[in-house]
Amino acid sequence: MKFRFPIVIIDEDFRSENASGLGIRALASAIEAEGVEVLGVTSYGDLSSFAQQQSRASAFILSIDDEEFDVDSPEDVANAIKNLRAFIGELRFRNADIPIYLYGETRTSQHIPNDILRELHGFIHMFEDTPEFVARHIIREARSYLDGLAPPFFRELLKYAQDGSYSWHCPGHSGGVAFLKSPVGQMFHQFFGENMLRADVCNAVDELGQLLDHTGPVAQSELNAARIFNADHCYFVTNGTSTSNKIVWHANVAPGDVVVVDRNCHKSILHAITMTGAIPVFLQPTRNNLGIIGPIPLSEFHPDTIQKKIEANPFAREALNKKPRILTITQSTYDGVIYNVEMIKQTLGSSVDTLHFDEAWLPHAAFHEFYTDMHAIGRNRPRSEDAMVFATHSTHKMLAGLSQASQILVQESENRQLDRYMFNEAYLMHMSTSPQYAIIASCDVAAA
Ligand SMILES: Cc1ncc(COP(=O)(O)O)c(C=O)c1O
């Protein structure tokens, strides 16, 4: 499949008639002769906005030549190195893998400090090799970088959509063909484009694996996401966190179980209470004079308070097992109220079986120190001794996922492992047998 990822060359002399301009243009032509696009610019411009171009490039070639790098002037050298370091720092902050080359004279290379050299794929010595050879070398590295970009499921979906197989399976539009038979279908086809329709396939396509029993490339992508989010398990869900919440509940809660629920919970949790036949006791959040709900006061989380609520509830106090089966907290309300998960694990980890954090609005939290301990599962987060921890994420809300992209993360406790077969029965109960593959791919890509 043809993607547009030009090799970006930054050289003051890119359009000049001097030796260095001729040299860099010869390299650019040699790259283009291999069928690869080149984007030539003459300055870094605004550092950070330029570094953002990393997502559209397949490699960077930064030229440092004599004029900006006058080796006889220590001040010039220090200045040039400062600019170079800032630019490469910006690039690497956003992209650890993209190939970066410096291009210059051999005597210039001797002045490049180690911390900069370490970030490079190479130093191209001006006039040492033929432009054709250098071009092929850079293109090889650029291709290898691009080949490594797509995560497991998206990679296979790309392959499948481009290999020209006829579609004999559902959906009935057969790779988009049915849309071509009517004027309005043509409009639809032209608007959404062929790739979306070719990639809209049935779960009978073996080579893409199965979301429903977590096999093949889909399973690899769920494993990859589990690794990235530091969870023991990750399950992609294509019907939103409304469905993820119900799956978590049906996997853990039986009729007559006592459950503890944030009174300001999402409707899907209320539906889960109804569907499982659980007996809820509610944690009551505060509401301020602006109408903003939350936080739940600390005292509400105390095991004694919860026991009192159970005793005060005519159904709960008659329950066979009064140990709450699950606690569900809205972890980030719509207004941004969040709780310290480690505190909740310590306070309730032994008196509630399962801690469920509805993180529909918080899938990004694992990636910023601002949220340390204020989200369910992440790096260096200790296991609870007894309580299993679940997080449900709307990938589509705060990460780059298509609508309805969602995921369930699980952190097992020291004493309990997830029964994956039991869990999957609940998963199957709520999942469609025709999941939308573009949504699965967006879960995969959002994680990557
Ligand atoms: C706290 C909470 N949980 C769950 C959901 C449902 O998520 P989805 O829209 O992905 O089904 C929402 C949606 O707004 C929500 O705010």
C-alpha cells in the first residue's frame, strides 16, 4: 500500500548554487529516483512545530555545513550544537525510532558531542560516497522504520485489504462492490473510500484472528495493548464502555450479590445492577452549588460505613454473603473528579472482592505523571493482596480511537487470577458476533 512519508531534508543551502547546495540536491534526486518523496526545507523554523512533522516523515537528514558550523569559531560551533541538540531533542521526545542523519564534512563530524551522536542513525560524510549509494542506505532505514510502525492487528488488516482477494463473506457489500451499483451507493463509496470498505470484513476471515476468542493477530494486539498499559490482560470491546462495564459486571456479579456503587455512576452500571440482579448500596458523592457532583467523601469508603449501609438496607442485610462482590467508582467524572486508587486498594482491598474503576474518561492517565496513583492500572502499581482490579476505558473518548472503541484492563491480585474462560462467557454475552474491524484496528493503533 502506498503511504506518503517523505524523507525530510533540512539544509540552509537546499536551494543555493554553492557546492553544498549541489551536493544535497544530488542526494535528494538520488532518493527521488528510487521512487521516494523528498521534502526539502531550508531551516528548522519554529523548532517544536517542525518537530511535529515527525509523524509525517520517514527519515530526517539534517545538514550542517561550514557556514553555520565554522570550526574556527568556538562560539559558532557552540551555537550550532545548541540548535542541533534542541531540534534532535524535540524530535526524539516525540519519536524514539525515526531515522535521523547528519550530513556534513568529515571535519565537522569531529565536533559533534556524544549525546547527539547517540541519537543519530548515522553521519553522512559529504562527497565520501556516491549520492546513489547514500540514498539507498537511507531509504533502507526509512523503510525498515515504516515497516515497524503498524501494530499486529492493523498490520494484518492492511495486508488483507490490499491483497486483492474477492470477498465472499459478510458484510453483503462485498468489499464495497454493492455500493457501486446505485448513484447514492457511489456517493457513499466515494465519501468513505475504498480502504474503509475493503477492510470491513467478517470474523470468518481466518488470517485476522478472532476477537471473540482472542486468537491470532487480534490476540497479539490485545497482548501488545496489555503491555503498553501495564495490565495483566486487555480485552478490546467494539460497543463502547457501556458494554465493557456490563461485561465486567456479568463476569463478577451473580443474583443476590451485594455490590457497592458510586451513586453518580453511568447508566450502564445501573443496567448492570438490573441485569445481574445484584443488591446495590450506594456511595453518596457531594454536590456543590455549581451542580458539580463529587467527590465522594473519604468517610464513605470506610469498611465500617459500608457495613452500616448494608445493615440499613433491608435486602442487603438478608444476603447470604454480605461481603461486597464489586465496588464501581466513576474514575474521572465528567467534571474531572478523580480518586487515589492506592488509597482505595488499601482501604477496601480485603473487604471487597473486585475493584472496578469506570475510566471511560481516563484512558490517557497512565501516560502522565500528573495522574500518578489517580488511575486504576499502570507502571509500578502494586497488586492488591485480595481484590482483582478492573479498568474500563473509552479509547474513543480521550485517545485516538473510533467511536465505540473501548477496552477492559485487568490487574490480578496476589491471591486471585482471572478465570479467562469464565470471563469470556460474559464477554461473549455482550459482544456482537460481527465486530467492526476498523474499531478493533483503532484500539490497536491507539495503544501503539
Ligand atoms: C463514566 C462513564 N462510563 C461509561 C460511559 C459509556 O461509554 P461509551 O460511550 O464508550 O459507551 C460514559 C459515557 O459518557 C461515561 O461517562
